[in-house]
Amino acid sequence: MKLRPLQDRIIVERIEEETTTAGGIIIPDTVAKEKPQEGKIVAAGKGKKTEEGKLIPMDVKVGDVVLFGKYAGSEVKVDGVEYLIMREDDILGVVE
């Protein structure tokens, strides 16, 4: 990746939702389909700095699958792939 996030920012690639259910029913694409709120971290900064200059390390790491808010982050396109850049605070949870 040619993009490196700074401080407590992360770069997330959205994970597309399944188009079939466990029973094999195909879910059709709709015009009003919402963007997924789940993604995989592809890059992470070193962490947040306090006013004293102390580095607070990140709780997440590259490869974690995370959940985030509907309007979290800023969309960027690098080499034809869409990513989200967001702060660690925008993450709601880690999927284990």
C-alpha cells in the first residue's frame, strides 16, 4: 500500500455483505443498498500522542475485522480500490 496513516488513524477496506443466505436464498441487489459497516484494517498509525508527548499505542492492528458507524471516516481511492480513513475512536468494536 502506498498510503500510511498518521497518529491514531487507520485505513479500512470495506467487507462486502453476502448476497446469499445460509439457506441458499439469493438476496437481490437494490438501488437503496446500504454500504457495509464492517471492514478489515489494512494499515494503522503508531498511536495517539498525549500533551506530554507520550505515545499511547493503538488497540487495533492490521488484519483486524472491525465494525464502524455508518458515517465514520473519509472515503479515499488508491490504485482503483476504495478505502476509509478514520480515527481509532470511530471504531465500535472488533469482530473475533
